Amino acid sequence: MDLQAFKQHILPVQARLFRLAQMFLRNREEAEDATQNVLLRLWTNRQKLGTYHSVEALAVQMTKNECLDRIKSHSRQKTTYDADITMINADEVSPYVQVELTDSVSLVRRLMNELPDQQKLILHLRDVEEYSFEEIEQVTGLSSANIRVILSRARQKLRENYLKNNDYEGEY
């Protein structure tokens, strides 16, 4: 793979890789470092990339593994997301709605982080990154049926915890 092919196939997924890294690491600088390491390893092994069915799936898998390695090696404490958690235009909504939306987004992210790693990964790939089931199959190596079950359980658990946290459960 030459420079032009690398730019064409790898660099467009850089933002996705960064968001995935940030989801795992919950730290912007760590996510940037992890993404950079993955891109460097892909560039270093660019001659072998033609043997893979999906280079994007490989890059996502490498990013996931890099993040898990960093988490294990640092034995890090959980940190909060950056202040740019939401981008809400102040002219469009009232300050009360802004606070409520920001709190809801923070809660959902916190609850997502409490899910098991596999559920968290599949939920992120499907609902945040909008990967197709086929793409998720390539990244995880799971069957489509398994992915659907894991996704359903993750969404159900997220919903239950969200409702419990907001004391809405009794209202339904």
C-alpha cells in the first residue's frame, strides 16, 4: 500500500478510531496517543494490509486492543469526559433545557461505561458510529445473531439503569 492508498483507505476512519479510543479511555490525550499508535502501526505494516478483507475492521480491532492494553497497564481510575460533551446552540434552547440535556448525556455515557466491554463496544459501534451488522461482524468476529442479542441486552440494560437513575421506573 502506497501513501496515496493509505490516505484514501485509512485516514478517513481516523475520527472513528479516535471516538472509539475516547470511549474506552475517557481521556482526550490518551485517546489521541492510542489513535496515533494505531495509525503508526498500520503505516509500518502497510505492505501487509492488502491481505486483510477489511482494513477498517482491522484498524478498529487494533484500536480496541490498544485501549484495553493501556487500561490494563495504567490501572487507571475512571475520569470524566471532556467539557465538550454536547454541542448545544444556546440560541435554540433555554438554559434549563441545556442543563437537562447535558445531564442526560453524561448519565448515558456513565451508564454505557458500566456495561461489560463487549456490550459497550457493540453498542458504540452500532449506535454511535453507525456500523452495519456486517462491519461489526468483521471487527468482533461474532455472528450477526450474537451481535443482535448482545446489542439488545446492552440497550435493555442501559434503559433499565437510566430509568432507575431517574426514578421513572414507577411511572410506567
